[in-house]
Amino acid sequence: MSFKSRFIAETSVLAATYAALVWLLQPISFREVQFRVADMLVGLVPVLGWSGIWGITLGVLIGNLASPLGPIDLISAIPTFVGAWLIWKLREKSVFLGLTLYSAVVSAWVGYALWITFNVPLLLGTVYVFIGVEAASGVGGYIVYRLVKEKLVEIVGKR
């Protein structure tokens, strides 16, 4: 399989899986207190690289079509891209730090969007969101990363 074909396949499968998990688990995927099971998939970014970054970003964009925040939540793809890129850039130093920074970037944006849309206090909303995102992305994502890193590299080849 060519690099381009593999990139498209990895990106597409990751985006579809992320979006499907968000839609299937809508009650816990949105608002101030959220635990997006789909966010555990960010643990694949240090292994997949750019296909992981784009897969998570597109998955957030598609998944957020179901958001109670409305169209403003589609903008979440931008901080998601930035956070996923930070995970990738920090992969050699600390995957966990990258995942935590991802959680902080995403939580700051979602807290702001909740404040604008539902008048949720900015700091409180951001902290609540961070707790859920960090549990899913930082802890869950790190577990996913550790569990699949060796096997995935073996299956898809060295990067």
C-alpha cells in the first residue's frame, strides 16, 4: 500500500471511529461534565503522526455536528488540531505531557464556547471540562498509546 493510500485509510478510519463514538455516547460527550470515550483515541497520535492528527481533527468536526452548542462547536476542530499537533511534537519528550496539553487546549476552548452559548461561568466550565477531557485523553489516551504502540508499529511499519 502506498504512503498516500495508507495515510487516507488511517485518517478516515480514525475520523469515522471518533465521530461514531461521540454520536453513540452523546449523553456523556457534551456539555460541562463530559467524558468523551472517543478522546482516548488521541493516544494514537504519537504512533500514527499526521494521519492521527487529521483523523482526530476530522472526527471532532464530524462528531460535533451533533453538539448541543450548535455551529460554534464545529470550530472545536481548530484547537483539536493544535492540541493533536502538540501531542505529536512532544512524543519524544513526554507523550503524557502532550496529552495533558491537548486536554488543556481543548478544555479552554470548550469552556469558552460553553460560556458564550450557555452562560456557564468561564473558569468553572473550563475546569469541569478539563477533568473529563484529561481523564479520557490524558489517562485513557495514554493507556491506549501504551497498549497499541508496539503492536501498531509492528503492523503498519516503522515511521
